[in-house]
Amino acid sequence: MSSRYSTYRRVAEGMRYTLIATVLVVFLFPFYWMLKTSFEPTNVIYQGVHLIPPKMTFDHYQRALEIEFVGAVWNSLIVAIGTTLLTTAVALLGAYSILRFMYPGRQKAAKLVLLTYMFPHVALMVPLYQLAADFGMLGHPVTLILVHSMLALPFCMWILQAFLEDIPRELEEAALVEGASQFGAFLRITIPQAMPGIIAAGTFAYIMSWGEYMFAYVLMTDSASHTVPVALQQLLGSYSISWGLLAAVSVIATIPVLALFWLMAKYLGEGIAKGAGVV
């Protein structure tokens, strides 16, 4: 009986690892193909399908530097970091006020905060463009930071509410008894305890801002202010596409967000899992 059980267990483990390997291949193969194409000479790319490049070159990466794609990466970093800081701060204060202060409608606000995602974002395109034009903010990174923060804020508040609910109020009350102010207790007690949730919310805001295209294309009218998604779209010619160059700049654009996600995946997964308990 034990030998049969051990056989079933080995078969189950084998099937599990096979499934995991299959999923990894399916999801990682496009990235491998993009990386491979970025190192292939142009004539090799059009010769056929090669799983392993017969020849390798760095010409596509050199061209990526010549077309100043690094400027688009820098613009995306400014917008993404600004969005992360602003969104995390506002979401943390909003979630804290919902959970710690008594005022009419706070419970409904906690439940309805995600309903903003029910409305199509494209409906906001024209009014936001008009507002930015009236204030002379077209092409300014602050405009895109504010818009991206608006898009990421509801989900980040959703995540942070779950983390703040797990922090015992007795800790803050003890700090108040010891003479700390409400804001002091928030800084010394709440923020350190909620740091995993803050990291999860910030990671989500960063990734969302880095890959957002629609508002970046409409609001960043100056070519010098283009972010990575817009700069990638500009490389798609009407009659021909330089696949090697496009693959090279795609690799460059992927590295910052991939590295961040690799470092923060634990907190992001925990934040999404905890956020499910808010609904």
C-alpha cells in the first residue's frame, strides 16, 4: 500500500513539475525570442527561423543609443517614480482615513472605491486633454504623473486597506498614551507595520505607469517627452519595420520593470491576495 502511495505521489509530483515547466516555457519563450532577435544581424532575421542565432551582433543596441531611445527610458522613469510616490502617499492616507476615522459614508467609500474602473478610461481623454491644454501642461511629465496616479489610486487603496486592517489599533493607542500625536503614531507605528503593503501598492503603480500608452500618446505631444510605449510605437514604420532594432529597444524597455517585479513579486502577490479580503 505504501509503495503504491509513493508511486502515485511521484507521478503527481512529475505532472506538477511538467505543468510548471510548460507554463514557464509558454510565458518565457516570447521574451527569449525578443532577446534572440535583438542580437541577430538583419540579414539573418529574414533568412528563416533559428532557435539559436547563427551569428550575433550588437548593432541594434548601438542604433538604439543613436536614436536617443535612452531619453524615452529616462522620461518613463521620471513619470513612473513620480506616479509611485504620489499614488502610494495618497492611497496610504486615504486607506488610513477610511479605517481609522469616523465620518459619514466611509464604509460606502471603502466598497465603492474600485467602481471607478467600471468606466472606460477613453471617456476621460478629451476632458483631460482640454484641461492640460488650458493650463499649458501638455508635454509636461507632471501631467502624466497626475493622470497615472488617478488610474492607479483605487487599486492601491484597495491593497492598503487590507494591510492596515491587520495592524492592531492597540499599538497606535499605546503610542498615543505614551504622548505621541496621531500623526506621530501614524509615522512610527502604522507605516513600518504596513511596509509590505506600501511596497506592493508602489510596485503596482510603477508597473502600470511604465506600460501605459493611451494617455502618454495623447498628452505627451512633444517628441522629447515621449515615454517608452510611445517611443516603441514610433519605430513601427508604414512600409518596413526594423525587427532587430525593435527587439533591442524592447529588451531595454523591459529590463527596469522586470527587475523591479522580480524583486517585489513577493510583496505584490501578498498585496493582491490580501486585497481580495476587502471586497
